[in-house]
Amino acid sequence: SIKLLYLFRLMRPGGIYMLITYGAPKERLTLLNQVQCCWEVELYIMPTPEYQLKWSNGAAHAMMEKVALTVDRQLPPDYVLKNPESHFIYVCYKSDIVTEDNSMVAGQDDAMTSF
């Protein structure tokens, strides 16, 4: 967790950190959602090739599922993990501006495109 804090501190505003791991979301989201790390986290799950073949009737194709996280950036309570041997892809976006209380604020680029 200390390494993540250093990584977050060194990232430029608007930077992206991508973590691809077999680490289960419950543990990884807890680490990524530390108070000192103010970034938006997106979670994607990509099943292993064996699991994909099993459920796609032999036709190999990439299946990647985006998981909608709750407001507090956790897995929904009713979420059921289909294959625990999946690849978990965490995409973390550092905000453009971080206030003193570590809340995230959209940068000027985001504000200009929202008109």
C-alpha cells in the first residue's frame, strides 16, 4: 500500500495507472481506494482462455466485462464472480485537481467539454 501512495504522489494530474492482476477485487479495491489516493477506479474482468472456450462453444474471442462499482468504489453487494481465475484489470485515473480535503475536482479540460 505504501508503494501505491508513492505511485499516486508521482503521477501527474490526469495520469492513468493500470493494474492487471489475478488479485481479487475485494482486496485490490480496498488498497486502491485508500484515502490518500484520490482517483477514479474502473474495474474490468477478463476470464481466462479456458473459461472463455468453455462458455463460447469452442469459438475463441475476447470477453471483457466492465463492472459497475458502487458510489463508495466497491463491488456491488449482489455481484457474483463467475470465474475467480480471471484477469482483473483496474484502471485508475488521477484527477486533474485535488483539493486540500483530497476530494477530486474536474480539470479545465473536463469543464470545457461539458458545455
